[in-house]
Amino acid sequence: MRVVKEHLKVSVFLTVLLLMIVVPGLTWLFTQVLVVQQVECLAADQVQAQQLCVTLTSLKGQSLFFRDFFQEPVVKELQQAGSGFALVKLEKKLPNTLRVFLQEEPLVYQVLLLDQPVQLVSHDGRLFKTDDQQSSLPMIYLDQAELTTERHQQLLELLAVLDQQQIEFKKIEVFDQQQVRVWLLDNKTVWFELQNISTQAQRLALVLKQVNWSELESPVSEIDVRFKLPVLR
């Protein structure tokens, strides 16, 4: 019986000793060694990817484990930056590297929704906050508070056919869900419907090519292509 007790004491002592060594060792390993010391950004455009990675340097010194990096404020800010890249994946590479995978996500237009500031829109329909309007992107005004997937696809089709017909414009306004007013460079406005956009754009292109505006009796400020025969007002 005494031998058993002695063995038990020895086992308890060894267990406590092992815990005293292992626990601090693991703590030191996870807090001092397995921490972010390097951030790598990987994308097709490495130059711009590295520029974006500068904002993630604040993650250095953070433990690689027991942390959801997607919830970090700097990572969320990167996802909403409107940089033309989407954050696809975060990967932890031992012993001390955080790898950030970015995918190019072209911006196609800027949108002004009801009671909201201007936002940038990617080809996939993601919205990005911005402090400045982008002169290189078309401006679209919507009389609704949300950009739905269906509306985004309709707007992409509208932009595509306008580009295909080589129709230059200043801005686009969408009213009553389906009615669209496009402001041309010469300040004429064109009325469309979001259905059968391609056919209406062809009508507009034909009008712009064939009508000699200087020969008309009265100035024309509006072109309505929602009907089979375009209406000039």
C-alpha cells in the first residue's frame, strides 16, 4: 500500500512538473513564435497587391492561432475599400506568415442610392464605400435604397449596349423601377425602359446618326426610344 502511495506521489509530482514546463512552453510558442511577422499578398497584379498589403501591417505581432482575421477592422476595411480587388482567402503559413489571396474585381460604375453616399460597384455587384467620385466610371442614380442583383444585371446590359452603339453620356437616372433617363454629352436626354434595352439602343443610335439637328424647326431636348418609332421633343 505504501509503495502504491509513493508511486502516486511520484506520478502527481511528474505531472505537475510536466505541466509547469509544457504550459509556459506552449504559451511562449503561441505568443512569441507563432505570431504574424510577415504579411504576403498574392494577386495577378503584384504591385497593387503589395500596396494594399501596407494596410495590413498592423496585424504583425498578433497570434496566428485562435483569431478570426476576417473580423479584424483592417481586414474589413480592405474588403470595403473599393480597390478593384476582392479578398478571397486568408492562409496561415508556419511559423509566422499570414498569406492574403486577392482576386481582381473590376469596378464598372458608381451608384447613388436613396439617402446614401456615392458607392462604387464591381462587376459582381459588390458595393464599396468611397470618399470621392470616380470620373472614369459612369454615374448612375437610383430611386431605391438597395441595388438588387436583377437591377445590377439590367444596368450592366444597359452600359454594354450603350458602349456597343458608341453612345457617350454624362449620367444615368432610373425612376419607377424600369424607366431610365440617360443624359447625353450635348445635354439631350434619352428615355429608355430596362426591358429590351438592346432594341432601344439601336433606335437611339439610328436617330443620332440620321437626324440633322440643325435642320429641325425647333430644338430637341428629349429623345424617347421606348416606342417602335422614336419620339423627339
